[in-house]
Amino acid sequence: MNAETCRLPRHRVYRLCAGATCGLITVMLAAFTITVACPPPPVVAADLGGNDAYQSISNPAYQHRVKHFARLENSIRGLLVTDMSNGRLAGNSEEIIATVDPAKHSPRINFINNVGEDVQVATRIAYRAIKLRYPEIQPGRINFSFADQYDAVDGNSASCACAVLMLSLLENTHLDRTMAITGAITADWRVRAVGGLEAKIHGAIADHLTGVVVPQSNGRNVCDVMLLDGPQTAWRIQIFSVRTLQQAMAMMRRNKPRDISYAMLLFETLQKKFDRNGLGALHDPATIERLKQITSLAPNDLSAQYLLELAAGKQPKRLSIGATMYEAFAAIQFYSAYLWDDPPPNAPLLGSPIRDSLRRLNKLSEIGSLRCLPLVETLRRFVRTCGNWAGTPNGPIHIARRHNQVMAELDRLNGNKEDIDRMMRSGF
């Protein structure tokens, strides 16, 4: 088993932060160096659709032949997030457009928008992945552009969408623009976890999409979304998981595998039933049978899986560790300067949203990970102390005492390698 040591980067100031580590969690853990054990790549079983072209990475017919572009333009919907001033993330689906300029020079990647280094590196990795199937690609320049022309974009979670786009240009694939995808791609065609899943799913629902495709390793985060926002999310949009680029391509193409297409049709009929009856629809045996049929046709349908678990009372009752920590520190965003700045400010808090912060922390006490409840309680005391003592002569003493207690709780959590490992793998 290989292991790599990585230092989490500090929070990047971009409107669209699409990376695997985003928001306050990035800031919170920036001081820690974490060793992550990386298992060898899993053996890829038969992928979606039963089409050999989507089961194998390599294409023997093109190992010594130039692969020409089959089309010069295509687009796909990616899922991106925006940092809000209250510590939360707002998500949206955004069209990513790829065009090809045939030329004599070697193929290269070009971005029309203002993008950060992470986007560029992630897309170069996606291009390397494509070259495993097509080592020799027709010379030309692939231009990527985001529909929003004005705001900077950074992160790695659009790289899977870019990989699917590049494949579609080479293989003349028509893509489904009623669905969106998020995920970080690796050079060996694996789809890795990303962050901001709750906001991204909300954005897809707000944009009236039929489905979203997320990394398989983000599966636990989907349950977090249901706990935070209610089970109605599970029937408002169909959420699919993938673990490889082959599966991502099969899910995002317009002519999907027959079983997937039928599962989506069945789910659409159930959505109308849930819209009328809410959770009461789960009391109908016909609904349960239909959900079982959907999961049989599409084992990667996370929405149907969650609804079946909910009907049986087996759904997760508490958030994951990563989601609990993110929500906890998002709740105290207004007080973050008193926690992270050195030295902290010594001024009264004007318009302190103490009630909102305590309300959010109280909710976490009910649904947060049991491992994180001491941290949640410590943050609650920290918020009360800031609200009562900030700007007073003895304020720095009282706030420093609470600050030290928060840091001690973070040290405790950071000392558990399994917890950190789990957070890293799930996108935090």
C-alpha cells in the first residue's frame, strides 16, 4: 500500500471553488500535514451499458494510428460552487463548452476564461487520461470556456466533465445536457471525490436538471445532503454515482445504456407520486417494488437507494465527520477572525448573528457525528464568549481561553488518522 503526504492548500479566493477541499474546512485544516494511505487501483468490473468501447481504457485500433476529431464543438453541464459571506456555499450548474481549432501544431489545452492553476493542472491530467486510449491525436487546440465569462474559476472538480467532453469530440458522442456531472479525474480513468456536494445538488435542482452524476466515493456525502436538507432532495433529482471515466461517459451520453434509460423513466413516474404524497408514498408497497426495480436496473442510483433505506428505517441518522466539521465552522463564520487571526481583533461585534450561529450549532448537536459533538459544544461556548466579551477590557482573556479549547478539540480530531483518512476520501 502506497502512502503520500500532502499539505492542504489554503482557501483560494475564487467565485467558483470546484475543488475537493473547499471553504472553511480548507482553512481549518491548513495547518496540519496529513498522511493518507492510498490503496492500489480497484479492479474495474464490467461498466455501464455492456458496450466494450466503454469497458476498456485502451483502443487497440488506435495504438499506432492518429485519432482525428469527429466533431469540433460540444458542451456539457458541470457543477460548481460559490463562496458566500455567511460561510455557506451556493451551487449552480454551468455549461462548459469545448471547441477545436485544427492546426499544424501539437494538441494543447487552452482556456478562454480566467482560471486558476488547479483547473489547468486537472485538465492536463484529463488530457493525459484521454491519451491512454488515443496516444496519437490529430494536431489542434482544444479551447474550453465556461458560460460565465466574467468570474474566475478554480478547483479540480470540473476535470471529469472536461475529460468526457474531450472524449466526445474524438468519438462523436452526443451528450445529455439535462444532466450535470462533478468529479476529479485521474490519469488512470478513476473519478475521485470532490467537495461542496450539497450546494452542487441544490444548484442542479434549481436549474431543473433531471439528474446529476457524482463520484462513487462521495456516496456518503449524498446521505449528508438528505440529513441537512430533508429527504425530499432524494426524489427531486436522480443522483447517480460513478467510479471510472467509462461509467461517466456512459451516464452523460444522450443514448444511455438501456437499463439506465429505463430506470430514469421509472424514477420520473415516482417523482410525480412523491410530489403528491411526500413521504407517504413510501407506505405504498408498489412504490417500494418500483424503487427495488430501479436499483436493480441502475445499482448506482443513489436517490433510489436512499429512499429504500429510508422506507426501512436504515438510513444514516447522523452526518459524516467531514460534513459535521464543515457545517460547524460555517456556522461560526462571523466569528472566524477571533479564531484564526493572530492577533485576534479586540473590537465589539456589530450586528452579531449569535442566535443564527447557535441555532445551527444546536441542530448539529442533534444530527452531527458523535465523534465531533465535543467540538460542536466547544464552538458553541466560543460563540457565546465572543458575543458577551468581544470589545471589553477582559475580552481577550476570555476569548483566548475558548480559542485554546477549540484548538485542543481540533488536535484531538486530527490525531485520529482514520477520521482524517475518511474525510479526505469523501471530498473534505
